[in-house]
Amino acid sequence: MDFVSKYEMVKFSPDGRWLGFTGETRNLEQEAILVVWDVEGRQEILETPSCYFCTLAFTPDRLAVVAPVGQDLHMVDIATGAEVWRVELGRFFGGSDVTSFEFSPDGAFLAVKTGFHGLRVLDTVRGGEA
């Protein structure tokens, strides 16, 4: 994990198998990234763009991870790297920064806290606000 110069947020998946973190790359562009690391296998299994000072959350089934990218919140399938869904943050939060989020135990909802507009609950199955 020496390709990252700054670590911002670190979280384990619910089963402890994976470690997710956001940070800044050591390359010249110093890009913000989200990385998922296989703890037992000691190898990276996902790297995707993210944002600086971002939080992240694993779905309860540990198959996907969520992190902000630009003005959007996106969920990425860990196995394939494919985007599962994307939420335009400005649509729900008026451009306010997302400061934290957490999944419901069944993964159907995502509670999102923002700096100015308080708390919103998003439906991860149907999309939109719950």
C-alpha cells in the first residue's frame, strides 16, 4: 500500500475480510482514490477514483462499497469495479458536503449526513429518497 501518500478514511468490511480506504496517490497528479484491499490475500482488489477527505461504507453483504466522487455518491461492485448506482448529491443536498453515511442492516437504505441539510435516507433498491 506504499502507492498512497496520504490516508484519509479506513474501514473494514462487515466480515473483516476487506479493508477499504481513501487517500491520495503518490504519482505526480496526486489523484484521490478509493482502494479495497484483501486482508488475508494481502492484495488490492479494487481501485477507483474518489475524493479527498471522503468517507466510505461497505454494503452489509460486503459486495459493494460506496464513496463520494465529485458531486455524486456512487456504489461500486467490488468484484467487477462496475458502478451499481450513482446519486447526484446536489439533487438531494443542494451542494452541501456529505460528512458521513451508513447502510441499514439489510442494505436497502443509506442514511447520509450533510453539513447543512442534516440527514437524508436514500433507497438503494429503487433509487431516490426514502
